[in-house]
Amino acid sequence: MVLLSPTFTVVNIGQTAVRAIVSGADKVAVRKRVQALADMLGMYDVPGRGRLVPANDSLLVEFDPSIIEASALKRLIRVIDASASSADCN
């Protein structure tokens, strides 16, 4: 059996949250990637970032839109995910 590598996207959830969604055939790898993203994002003191809510295949990130824009937070999440993914490859 060939397992597909996970794919990654970040979408707006209302005006005060974004959701980072990981999909792939290997559910264990998906859960590990979500948790790694939550752990790494939690290490940074991002102004306006609120609660992090990891689930099986996604990470909900709450934020204060008067402090940080959704687009900036989404870019940061993508950068952190890319960094975590490249660290896993090395």
C-alpha cells in the first residue's frame, strides 16, 4: 500500500479564527503534524493569537482581529508548518 503525503491548507472560520487543515491517507501522520503545528505555534508569542484547539485533522487558531489580521496569521501558520515539515525531513 502506498500512503499519500499529507496536504495542508488554512481557511478563515468567521472573523476571529482560522483553521489549519491537514489531510492525508496516513491518519497517524496527520495527527502528529497537527500536534507539531500546535506545539510550534504555541512556542511563539504572537500578538493577538488566542486559544489553540487541535483536533484529529485540524488546528483551530483563535485571534483578535484588532491586533492581527487573518491573512498575516495564515501566512505565519504556513511558514511554521513548512519549517516543521522540513525539520521532519532532515
